[in-house]
Amino acid sequence: MNTLLCISAHPDDEALSFGALLMQAARLGWSIHLAWATVGEKSSSLDANRRWQEALQVADLLKATAHRFGLGDGHVSMGEFIPLADRLVRELKPTVVAWPCGTSPEQHQDHRVIHEGMLNIAGRSPYASSCWCIGQPPVEPDPAFCQPQFYFCYGESLLQDSISLMAAYQSEKQKRFASPHFLRSRAEQWAVRAGTAALFAEPFMLAKGIPPADLFLREIEIESRSLIANGQLTNDSNYHFDQSMSLLSNDSGDTVFGTPATSRPTNS
């Protein structure tokens, strides 16, 4: 069975960075593991003590296994984090490993530790063992993530499913980044950047390995065929899916899984 392992600093990071990818993996019957370095106990939320229970609700929605490293919020160190994450990776031998980007001084200090720690583990891992993917920063932009290398593209139903993940974090509902409007508009902007026929997209950078086509190609194929059926796309020579092709590039040099940029519908 294919396995997706997502490692984050705090509960809700996973929903903000790659909630749609998580929902797609669940739809495909992948074994999903969610690991959090902390439980976000020092969040500015009034009900921060609820975060772990909310994280378990997210795991239930995804039929995922939850892992709690038990490190201190705001005090995650490389020396504590790497052995815990490395042990989990070795135990699960996941098909895909994903974590949120965190490099700039504006990012939460725990995000920066998780990012550097995961790059360290990926660098020491056998090349063919897993695909190592870096997701978008949960909230604040990061200069290191200004040029994603590939995108997971998807449609309305999967967007609604991913919004439901963030909705499980009721302790965070008063924050702007928890709103459906924020999640939708950000996904729309990435879809424009991806230049695909899909309505929404999640960006990724590739640290190591090859993204599996059965996870990344499936949803954009369904969405684009729906657009053809509705007359929004024409099934001509510029539109095709070749499962033997792993990567396609748009005009910006980004890597896109699915349709070429020339197939994106336009509004006249």
C-alpha cells in the first residue's frame, strides 16, 4: 500500500500547506500518517488546549494515524526533532514525505527547525526510497518558495473537502487564514500560476525523488475531463494525458502535473 507521511510543527500546518493533497490521498485509499512536533499549546488562540483533540479529528477525517512527538511549542530543537522524525521515516518507509516550507526569519521558529531537519533526513535517505516534497508555508510567504517546481491541481469538490480539514480546528476559526475565503483565493492564485485547466492548485518543491503520478495526476485528469464535457475545453491535439510522462513545464518553467498551459480555459 502507498503511504503518505506529513510532518508539521503544529496541528493545522498540514491543513494549510497541503490539505487538498491529503484529501486526495485519502480518496485513493493511501495509508496516511500525520506527525506533529508540538501540539501548538502556545498558540494565541483562546482555546489552544483543544488543538490536539482537533488534530485527532483531522486524522479521523483522513482515516490517518496520528503521531505526537511531544516537543515544546516554540522550543523545537534540531537535536530533539531529527531522531524522532528519522525513526518514523525508517519505520514507515513512506512513498511520499511532505512538510511545510520554513526558511525565512519571518517564519515561526519551529517551522524553520522542521524544514531544516527534514532536509537533513532527506539528504541521508536512499534516493529511491521516497519522494520528498516541500509544501507551501502555512500562512506567511517565504522567499525560498517563490518558484515552486510542481503543483497538485484539483477541482471544487476537493477544495471543499480540504476546507473541512481546516474547519476541524475550531480553536483557530477567528484567524484570517482559517477562513474558506483565504483558502479558496490562495488556491485559485496558485492555479493561475500553474497554468493548468484545473480550478485550484497546491504548490510544491521537490527535495528528492519522483512524485508518483497516481497521486498527482488523477484529480486534474478528472477535473479537465469535466471541463471538456461542459464545453469549456476542446479535446484537441493540445490537450492530452500521457501517464508515461512525469512532468510538464509551463511558460514560467514551473513543473505541472496534467494539462499543458495552453489548455487553460479563458474568459472572453
